[in-house]
Amino acid sequence: MTTQNATSRLGAVSAAAVTDSRSAFGSQRTLTIAALLAVYIIWGTTYLAIRVALENFPPYTMMGSRFIVAGGLLFMFVKLRGAPLPSLKQARNAALIGGLLLVGGMGSAAVAEQWVTSGLTAALVAVMPLWAIVFGMIWRRFPTRNEWIGAILGIIGVALLTFEGNLQANPLGIVILLFGTLCWSFGSVWSRYLELPQGVMGNAMQMLFGGVVMCGIALVTGEQIKTPISPNAALAWIYLVIAGSLVAMTAYAYLLKTVSPVLATSYAFVNPVIALFLGVALAGETLTGSALIGLPVILLGVAFVMWKRR
């Protein structure tokens, strides 16, 4: 009887462990899908919001103030919940990643949108997963075959998009955007190997540091806000703070910690689809045959990247 009881208990414990494991996996999968949808959809709309906000706010003023407000709100939230302050090492690393992601990445995108349409800006940003593959190999994180195929298809789709006349007329915008994608991709991969503040505190510190640097650049370069501020520009700025920063940046930070760099940056394949059509529908941007061919190729690339992680 004793042996039977022990066996029965062991079986019950094993069954409970399997159930807990499946539950944890299901919960993580749900969170991952929700985070992917957030960065896919929200960041696809922020390109148009940036263009609208640029009517009154210069690029670094707009992006810096946006992240200072969002980072400050997140910081107060986590402190009220008892989160410890980061160590000096963690704060330094958060500043480095915030500089790469926000100043180099998002700041460059905002600057480029002064000359390049919102949809085509998002389209060029789609090269980030390919850079993520390259930078990942520095830390011996080698991509799978499907990830290679997906990234290459995404780049082909972007190459087709570059035949759009607006991009050909603004070579400086292309250079700035490519620089921004390098900064964002390297920061995304590097963040996985640095000791950063835990949880949301890390995201808050990155936004605060990045926002302060961009506001400093705005002061040095003499940026001036155009007044009076239009209601559309004000609403666009608020949307960038709440949806683009608080929601999407937090979702992206979660993805960087839980999935491969290529999957985390695969939003760059979907954002152009949303941004291009929003630009056409709401901002009067034009869409030619090259875009209509390039977009399906980009979506096919997303399918290959996500197939491994289904």
C-alpha cells in the first residue's frame, strides 16, 4: 500500500507539473501575441502621428518631450508599487540602450519624416530584422533558415518600395533612416546581454534618458515650437505619449526579453503596410505600383519569420 500511495502521489505531482507548465506556456504565448499585436498595429500608426505632430513640434523637441513624459509616468507608477531604484551599472546600461533605441532610432525617423512620407519611412525601417540577424551573430545567436528567408524577403519588399518617387527625391532622408535602423537594431540585440533595471523600471529609465538627450539636442540646435499649436498636432503628441510610448514601448521591451531578436523586430515588416495605407487614406500620400508589389512580399517575409515561433 505504501508503494502504491507513493506512486500515486508521484503521478499526481507529475500531472500537476505538466498542467502548470502548459498553463505557463499558454499565458506566455498569449502575452507574446498581445505584445506583437501592440507593436504591429500601434507603431504602424505612429508614423502618421509623427508627421502630424511635426506641423508644430520640431523632431527632437517632439520626441524628447514625448519620452520624458511617458518615462516619468512609468517611473512614478513602478516606484509607487515599491520597485527599487536601479544600480549605477543598470542606470548606465539603460542610458546606453535608450540612446541607441530612442535617440539614434526613433529620433532619426522623426528627423527623416521632415522630407520622407510617413509610409515610406516605415517601409525603410523594415530593414531592422536583417540588421538584428547580423548583430545577433556577434553574440553567437545564429538565425534559423526560416528567419533568413523571412528577413531576405522583407528586404526585397523594401527594395521594391524604394522605387517610390518620394524616396528617390530625398537621398538624405534615406541615409538618416538607415543610420536609425542600425542604431535601433544594435540596441535591441545588445539589450539582451546587458544588466538592465528589472521590468518596467528598465523601460522607464530608457525613455527618461533618451528623452533628456533629445531635448538637449533640441536646445543646442535651436529648435522652436510653432505656435499656436493646432488641435491635430496636440492630439498626435498625446497619442505618441500614451499609445506609442507607454503601451508599445512596454510591449517591445517584453518581446526583447522573451523571443528571438528577429521575431521581436518583425513588426518592421508589418508597420509599412499600416503606415502606407494610413498615409494614403488620411494624409493624401501617393501609392504607386512598386508599393503594391512590395507590400505582399513584406507580408510573406513576416510569415516565414513567425512560422518557427507559431
